[in-house]
Amino acid sequence: MKTFKTMVLAVAIICGTALNANTTEPTEPSSKTTSAAVKRAMNVELANLLAEPNFNVEQTTSVKVSFTVNSDNEVVVLNVDSKDASIEKYIQGRLNYKKLDSKALVGQTYHVPVKLESTL
């Protein structure tokens, strides 16, 4: 019975120590880095990078682009939600590893709708 009590006490101490050691609280991104002005500046930069496609867009198309920003403040395209391979290649070619002037959060995934207007 004495060894059982000792084992229960040891397990309680180990569990308590493990739970106490893992007390990191999630951090909220500061409002300065995710302000509306930064998001607008980033949208303007992306629009400038995607201006004037080098192919004819037959019909107005909307796609969703997922990207992140690396430590060098470069765009890394993760996904282009499009069935048209030429649109996907165009967006990845124009955005991938292009340096941004605006300060985005490093490592955060951004989802941006992109609308390509018909040129016909």
C-alpha cells in the first residue's frame, strides 16, 4: 500500500510539473502591424504587381490567392485557387518572391481575392 501511495504521488508531481511548464499563452498580433493602412498598402502593391497581364483574359475571373511573407519581406505564394493553368502560372510568376515595401506579419497566411478583368 505504501508503494502505491508513493507511485500516485510521483505521477501527480510529474503531471503537475509538466502542466505547469507549458503555460505559454497565445500572443495576439499587435494592432500596429496589422493595421488597416498596412493592409491597404499591401493590396496596392499586389495590384501593381499583377497589373497588365501578358495574355488575353477572355472573361472576368475571380480567384483566391493564399500567400505568406518570409523573413526577407518577400511574398511566397502557397495556393492559387484557379482551374486555368495560365492564370495560376501568371499569378505565381508575378508574385512569388517579390519584395514588399509594406511591413506584413512574417509567417502569417494571407488570403486575397484577385479579379482579372476581361480584355475583350
